[in-house]
Amino acid sequence: MQIGLAHEQIMDNMPVAEITIGPDHKVIHWNRAAEVLTRRKAADVVGTDRQWEPFYREKRPILADLIVDQLEEDLPRFYENHQLMPSVMLPGAWEVSGPFLDRRGKRHLLHLIACPVYDHRGKIAGAVEIIQDMTNRVLNENAMPPGDNRYKILCDHISNGMCLLKEGRFILVNQSFMSMFGYDREADLLGKDFLELIRETHHPHVDRVMEESRKNVEQETDFQAPCLTKNGLSIWVEGHFTRIPWDGTRATLIILRDITEGKLKELSMEQEKERLSLENIKLKASIRERYRFGCLIGKSPAMQKVYEQIISAAGSRANVIIYGESGTGKELVAREIHDMSERRGNEFVTVHCGAIPETLMESEFFGHRKGAFTGAYIDKHGYLDLANRGTLLLDEVGELGLSIQVKLLRAIEGGGYTPVGDTRLKQSDIRIIAATNRDLMEQVNRKAIRPDFFYRIHVLPITLPPLRERKEDIPLLVEHFMALYRQGEEPFRLPEKIMETLFAYNWPGNVRELQNVIQRYLTEKKLDFLPSADLPEISRVSMTSGLPGYTDNSLNAAVEAFEKRFIEEALKNQKWKKGKAADALGVSRKTRFRKMKQYGLNG
């Protein structure tokens, strides 16, 4: 704790002794009145813990020491023959009155007041003790004289704003109160109505709280309210009223602290939460009618469930894990969650974990300093730096090694991280969205993934359905890809028989494969599927010759020729076992029977 020069000059000229100690119990300030009272020079005491020597024959804590250590329960033991009471004027302060013998055995009647001093974080940073020698005066114990300087002096060294009201008007204010409201002179506030500082919208609330404090004298009454400073600035304060005896009557003591920053954040979060809630209600109300959701396309029940999960995840701050086969759109889902969340104005960083060599994992995630290793020619930010206050997508998260999992876990949990070649600990505020096509629990069981890392990322799971389980979405997807690759051209619809073929296919590559098939169809004029071990051999070659350019009749003939050949090859591969051929083709027995009859395949 440090004391400014101006405050030091004020304290040096106070008519009462003042001692200030730090959290280590060493003396920080010892004013001139303290030098006179104790006959000890400040230079002999400041920087030491010998503040007890002028007052006691043996080493023991003074009142300020007990306040610093928050040992209020020990006060009666140390001051058993003295009048001891908590201060009615100062929260956290204590007063002691009674006789004291100095080191020479001389008796003094002293009145002590000590109170804690807080730093900007609200932690105790020391204590101030005011000592007044009352030997030649009669101490009035029944009232606190309004003109008694010792209270005003001590009040001015309290970080919270303090004021005293009679009939709702100021009769005393401390320096912190004046600074809080932009006043330079106490005279500008004395006699003023307290409610003049409160915004009119909150007059009834504050007036009601003040009335409660008048009725319940022993009860402290809390309140929060927006206020206006002398310069017209708007601030939020939190405080409480306490009724205290003053000059033979009752007065209202108010302790205030500025909560503007925290209150604005709270109000902003409430407004944002309300906005998101309204958006979610609107989305959920129409979700069953939606054919698409951002970049995602589909009206199937499986996709409607995914849309609802995206909305829930976007409104949460928890980490998300997206499960799904390759090509199901895991990155698109992650992007939608980010774009709907409170982090949407910040970076969305994608990390393809499987593409990073094990030796570079730490450098890629945490960054490195120039010269940290061969090839590190410049300082480089890692993914955690880039995603600060945003979202980090860990794609293929199952590819991460155990060593990097440990360090990532520490960073995610707030323990920070250190760039390669650096000694400084860094922090990043990130939200993790992980994506995988693996069974992560199975990887945990075989110790490929740490359980603590798994449970940290597996908070909100979303499972994307493969395309074969939502084939009712194929027409919408085809329409979307056709429009995407035929921009500026006349609308073109696939023939019904082509659509039947697309429905019959099993789509191991999911939506991504469908996109590629449509693009090849429009570019190469043929329907061509990728090789797959579980498909009939016919699916591995061109399925028909060029389609656009033929008349409708020739196109239908080409499709029928392809379909006949496709079914015939499937029957041959299954040695003409018709049931197995139907299963391989992904069609019902009824459809297989109808098609075989249509093409004369009754072998």
C-alpha cells in the first residue's frame, strides 16, 4: 500500500495521532501528532513493526494490527479492561477507549479508532489507526459531536463513498463520495437532498428503502440505483442505509461503492440473453417448417433435431463435441454454433488435428518465439492466440496425442500455456468445439484419449446423421447443388430415374460425396460414383454416357439401359440370389421384382 504525497501532507498536519500500517504490519506512515504523543520520530518507526513500543511494555499487536489480520474475535481479549465497540460510522472499523500506561509508566486516557484500507480488488491492503489523548478532556460517550474532526479525518481515508443525512439532506460527506460524484467542495453538497443525485426513475425505489431503514433502526438496508454526477455522467452505485445516533437524534449513514462497470456488463448480458431467447423462440416456432438452417440443408426429423441442438449450444458457453461420419457437415455445424453465439464477432479458428505432425503440435497450438528451434525465424502466434475470445474447432480431435492433450487441458481449464522458447505464461479465452468421426469413448478405453480431456470437451454432444439415414433430404440437397454449380443458367431438373438412382445409392461419403457426384454430372455429363468396397462392381465405372444433348426419349433410354445393366451386374455378383441382390442395391424386394420383370431379367 502506498500513500500519495498530498494525502501524506494532509495526515502530517492532522491534530490527532495517525499510524498507517501495511499488510505485513510494517509502519507506512507516522504523522507529526503521533511523534508528539509517543515521543518517537517517524524515521525511527517507519519501515519497522515496532509500532507497539510507545504503548506497551511487551510486544503485542496494536488495534490496527488486529484489523489487518481480521482478528475481531480476539479484540475482547486484548482490550478486556477497555470500552470496545464496532464503529457506527465506519464499516469494518473498531473503537477502543480507556487507560493506557506508556513505557515510563505514565497513565493516559486514549481513544483509538482503526479501520481497514482496501485495494482496487477489494482486498485488505493495510489499516489506519487514529489515536486521541483524552486525558485532559471528558469523553462524551452518548453522542458523536458533529464537529469532531477525528471522524471526518478518518472518513476521508476510506475508499468507499460515505455520507450522513438528516431529514434526507447531507450533513457530512467524505472525499471518496465527492470524487465519485465529481464534486470538489464539500459545501456544494451540504444541505442538498440526496435524491437529487439519483435518477428520477429510481426515486420511488430509493425513497422506499430509506423509509424501511427509518422503521427498522437496527437493520441495514441495501439498494442499487443509477445516479448522475455533477458533470452529467451516468453511474451505478450500490449502497446501504444505516440509522445511527447523532447529536442527540438519529441520522442516516450511507455507504456507497461505484458498480458502473459490473452493472453495465450485467445489463448487457441480460439484454443479449433476452435477445437470444427471443431469437430461439422464433427459431423453435418455425423450426419444423425449415428446409435449411444457415448453411445446413434438410427437413428430415433427424436434421430438425440437429437444428434444435445447435440453438441450445449457441446459447451456452459450454464446450461442444460433434460426432459424424466424414462428409456429414461437422465444420458447418460448428460454424453455425459460433455465428449464433455471443462470440460471433470474434475469430473462428479451425484446426485439422490429423494434419499436424506430432513434433509441431505444441508450436502450432501455443506458438513459438524466434530462434526457439531450427527454422523458427520469426515469432509466431499459435491457434490459441488466434482464437482468443473466439471459437477453436478441433477437427479430427481423436488424432491428438496424449502429451498435447495434457497441455491443451491445462490451457482450457484456465491454467495458461507457454509458447515454445518462451518463459511467459499466456492466457486465452476460448470456446472449444471438437469434431470427430471416431468413437471417442472407445479411444478412452484403450487409453488413446485421456479421460479428463474427454470429459472436458464432451459437454454438449451433437451427432450428425449420415445421408443414408435421411434420404428424404436428397432432393433439397440436389436442388441446392444444382443451383450452386449452374449459376446464371436456366433451371434444370434431374430426370426421375436419375433421382431414383441417387435414392438407391448408400452414400458412404455422405453429403460431400453427393456434392461431388452432382458437380461431376454437370461437368462431365455422366453420373459417376466413387469406388466403394460394399457396392456392386457396376458402381465403380461410368454409369451412362453423356446425358444432356439427347432428346428426352434417348435420355430415358440411356437411363433404362444403365439401370438394367446395374441390376444385371448386381445379380451376377450375388450369383443370381435375388434377395441378396436387392439388399446390395439398397432396394426393397418388391422394387427388385418389378424392375427385373420390366427388363426381362428372369434368369
